[in-house]
Amino acid sequence: MASRTVEITNETGLHTRPGNEFVTMAKTFEAKVEVENESGKKVKGTSLLKLLSLGIKKGAKVTVHADGSDADDAVEKLADLLANLRD
């Protein structure tokens, strides 16, 4: 299993458009992807509704977890996407 924690710097946090971008990318990996918020709640990274339920705002630290054959690649690309969100 691979994981990486990043801080959200986007002024509006993680909302529908960038969330959809994350989910679309997460679905391209064979690894099982999960996202965890600061309070320890983990959700499937391939579900937009679950991802949005985390309420990720600017300044929040989130951890991307992946388990599978391409876990390292998944975590690297998805964590970079979250760290560099732009509206």
C-alpha cells in the first residue's frame, strides 16, 4: 500500500469540477484508491459523492491511499492533482 498526504491550497477547496477530475483519474488505475480527511474518515476515490462528503476546504490535509499493482503511480499522480487544484 502506498500513501501520501498533501495540503489543499485551492481557494474553494475540493468541489464538484476538480472532484470529478480526481475520480476520473482514479478510475484509470488498477489500484484501489481511497482518500482520507484529517479526522480519519476514508472514502473510495472513485466515488464523487463520497469524495465530496469529506468536505475538503482550503488548508485541509488529505491523504491519498492506494493498494494494488500501480499503487505508487496512482498515489503520486492523484496527490499531485490534489496539491495543485485550480478552479
